[in-house]
Amino acid sequence: MKKRVLVMLAEGFEDVEALAPIDVLNRVGVDVTVAALEPGPVNAAYGNTIVPDISVDEVGEELYDGVLLPGGVYNANSLAGSPRVLELIQRHYKEKKLVAAICASPGTVLGEAAGILKGHRSASAPGFEGKVRAAGAEFTDEEVTVDGHVITGRGPGAALLFGLKLAEHLVGREEPEKLARLWRIDL
């Protein structure tokens, strides 16, 4: 059965942190659903616009195989302020589904708002180490940190590797490894 991932976005998301993982997941055959905090197109921090498949409020009760939260400070703060987003994250986490966040989102959304980083290892954008630690997590300076079903990334420069690690978690190593070799990235 095809794996499914829910990507949640708000205005000001970090362009490459959404687009690169979405692209990688699509290339390995994962069904990606983009859900916006508000209905309609969502503007990224640096000029791209994504037309979402649905709004966060339209997400049903069926669990996805994973949820993905790109970064961008404004995006992370908006997602952290949404009770529906937090409920979706916590439900997926509790059921041991993939929960992935990059840049500002690990500390702001997973840590401060959703309260699910405690006892985990987590990467984050520079300057957000305090939020990760305050959430009871061990901060790592890694580009991508895989801790069970929680995967976190540092920032824009790690976006492709982050996407590859998500793909590896969902579909195994073979297909992501092919992309990594093609792109000359050490998986």
C-alpha cells in the first residue's frame, strides 16, 4: 500500500524546506497531501506559492503515515498557534507515525507547542537550540537527526537530506539511495 504524508503549511514557510522534501517524497512514490492553515494559496518566505490540496480543517480523522512541518519562523509560529495542527501532530506521534520538522519547527511546534520532543534528540535551526532544550530534548548539531519516528532537520541546507531521510523511513533505503547517489549526497 502506498505511503501517505501530510505536509502542513502557513504563510511564510521556508520555500526549500517544503519543496525539497515534497519533491523527494513524490519521486519515491509517497502520496503527499499539502494542507494549509487557511484555505487558498500559501505564500512562501522567498516568493514561491503553493496551492494546497486541502485546508488543515479539512483533514479527516484517518491517520497518515507521517506528518511534515517545514520551517520558517512565521510559518512555525502560525502552526504552533493552531489547535488543529497540534492535535494532528500529537495523534500521529502517539500512534508512532512519522513526525518530521525542520528549521524553526522542531523547537517551536514539536517542542514548545505540541510537547512531544521530551526525551528525544533533535536538530533545529541555529538560534533555536534553547527551545529544543527547554522542551526536554537533547539538541544535536546534525544536519538531520533521526530519533525513532521523530525526524528533525537543521535548515534550508539540509532540506534534500531531510527529504531523503523521510523517504528512507517510509519506503526503505533502496529508492532514496538511488536519488542520493544521483545527487551525490551521502545518505
